[in-house]
Amino acid sequence: MKKKICAVLALVLALLMLTGCLGLKRQTWPQTELTQKLPAPKFRLKTFYDSADSISATFDKVSDERYQEYVKACRELGFTLETQESSDYFIAFDESGYRLELDRYGGKNEMNLYFAAPRQMGEFIWPNTEAGRIVPAPPSTYGVVEWEYEDSFCIYVGNMTRDDFQKYIEECRLAGFSVDYRKDADYFYGENADGFSLSVDYAGFNTVCITLSGGYEDYDY
């Protein structure tokens, strides 16, 4: 019996050592190209995920005072453009288009962080498809096509101000996307008589996301 207990304890110890070696439980803020663009958080790091163009993390033991201090540090580093904030969240861009989001929604004394690099864009051609013909072309040809099919697409368009966005969504409504439509300062959704649905989102930093989904189809059963 003692041998079995010792074997179990040895296995548990080995797993703990392996977990530490693999870095599965991360306690320090990692140094990457993206993290170095932010003030180093002085909180306990619970989770961290990164990709080539974004990072997300969760911290605990973050008091209201320490949260506000971190927001202030982010402002001082240049995250002051198109700011949206309350006592529970902070969203802002810097002059290069990096987007920072902080919030306190996870739980008591927790803070969530999301940070994304600006989307890479260039000149693009508006789709010459059924989908492209029923949606008004935006005023800018600077952006990137995320995906495109005959009856649907998703395109990020740059160099569009909020005023451009408001004018554009009105063009879309007049072009027939007026069924069940709804809009606010940053968002538009509408359908046309053929069942195509269009959503237009102001994504921040003079960028608009235009997404069209396919309409009704006839099927033979």
C-alpha cells in the first residue's frame, strides 16, 4: 500500500514539474513584439493567448484603484484615440491603429485584456459578382477582402470616417436593404426583398466592415 502511495505522489510531483517546465501556468508577462507595445501589467497573470496579430490575457488581484492606474498608463503611452470607457471597460486606439480593450466583466478583482495590431490593407477591387452588384460600392478602395463568394463577402474598408459610414449606410438602405433594418452610431443591419442580409460595422480607426450573406434559393425536393 505504501508503495502505491509513493508511486502516486511521485507521479503528481512529476506532473507539477512538467507543468512548470512547459509554462502551462504562466505568472509573468511575456515579452513579445505585441506585449512590448503595452505597459507591463503588474498583476497576477491567469491566462495568456497570442497569435501573429493579437493577444488576450486575464489577470486577477486587480483592485479598482490598480485598474484605473493601468488605464492611466495606457493613456500616457498613446492610447487616446476614439476612446470608449466606463468604470468597467476601456477601449482605445493609438496613432498607429493598434486597438486596446480592457474590461472588468470576468469576475471580482479580475481584468481582461485584448490587444490587436492594425489590419493590413491595400488597394482592392469591389466584387464584380451578384453580391457586389446589389450592394453600393463604398467611397474608398483601400482595404482588404476577407472572403468572397458569388452571393456573399466580407470586406474591411479603410479611410472611412464616421461621417462616411453614416452616409454609406443610408445608401445601403436606399439600395433596398430596408427590410427589418436597424442601426446605431456604429452599426447597420438590413435585408432586401430577395433575402440577402447586409451588416455594416464601424470597426474604429476609420475602418468599416461590410458583410453580405446570401439570399433565398430555390431547391428541388
